[in-house]
Amino acid sequence: MHKIAIPDFVLARVIERRGKVRLFESVVPSKTALVVVDLQNGFMAPGQPAEIGNAREIVPNVNKIGEALRAAGGQVVYIQNTVTEETKAEWTTWFDNFLHGAIKERMIAAFERGSFGHAIYPELIVKPEDWKVEKQRFGAFVPGSSDLDALLKKAGIDTLIITGTATNVCCESTARDAMMMNYKVVFVSDGNACRTDEEHNGTLGNMLALFADVQSTEEVIDTIAAGSAMPMAAE
């Protein structure tokens, strides 16, 4: 598990700007979705081309939040990184410049529909009522990536709890865009993972300063419970 450390200068800047660190003491569960970003075999199973070992350690926390939110009437959404012929044709800047040789071929193969790598990691609890949404860019909200925004709006969801991997890539990209699209965002400090503590904590600082509330798993569960206890939670 990552050793979490948000710099004091970030905390000081946050307090100066908005007067407090914690943004959301409660959420309305029926208007809240847990977004589980890319917790797939291709990122988590040993020996896979994009393996992030730390991501295996956050699975119990993601499951806890999912169970709490489902019980309170919220939605769980599993995002699956997906590579298609369309993806490769429309996102050439990435595929032609940031990947090469054997690793490029392995990465593409790992996230094609039907592959072992594309599947959701088996230790995650996935219920029939959970959504599975494919995305074709790092962020789920960038145009052409997925239909997540349309699905959330149709369901009346305005608050997102972000978990997944990699903290500093797909999770951060999704959270940044979500806030700028007017969603309330809670970024889970021990429910996201990447390769190093330095990268992980850098993103937590960015999230807290400008894009999201940053809460631990236990804090998120308390936040859901607080919202469930409010009269408006039933509306």
C-alpha cells in the first residue's frame, strides 16, 4: 500500500484558498457513483504488460466502498480500458509515439475486448446492477472516450468517488475532467494506486489543491453514511 503524504505547503494553500481541507462531509448516495478505473487483469495480474502491483493491494478498499454505496442506494461503475481499431486510428499521437516494438504489441493485445487483460480483476466484487463502461482514452470524459457522462446524467448522478489505477494517469485524468464538467469528486487516497509513492502523492496533492476532495476509504464510508442519514438522501 502506498505511504500517503500530502505536502504541508499544499494543505496550507488549500486552507488559504477555501478555509478548510475537507470539502464534502456527506454525499447523497442516490446521486453518487463509485467509479472504479481500469482495475483489470492487464494492469493487475502478475506478468501482464502494464502490471501495477500496488493496485492489487487496494482491492479490499474498493470492495468496501462499493458495498457501502450499493447498500445506501448508489451506483458502482467499472471502467475498462479498451483498445479497438478505431482507438488506434484516432489516437495516433499515443500509439505512434509513446509505445514501440514488442511492448506496444503486448499493450494493445492486453486490452482488446475478450482478452484476459481486458477483464475486470477477479477479486473485485461485481454485482449484476453495476455498470461496465469501456473507455478508449486515459480519461473517461474526454470526447470519444466513453459514454460515461451521458449515463451518469441520465441517472441523475452528480457526485463521483474515484478509485482505480493508475493514480497519476487514468484516475487523475478522469477526476480532473469530471470536476470541470461540474461533478463533485472525491478521490480516494488509499483506493487508487500507481507504481511509486512519489507519483501517487503528487496526484493526491493536485487533486486536493484544485480538483477534488481527498479522503481515505474509512472517511468515504463515513461520508456515505452521513448522507444516508440526511432526509434529502431519500429524494
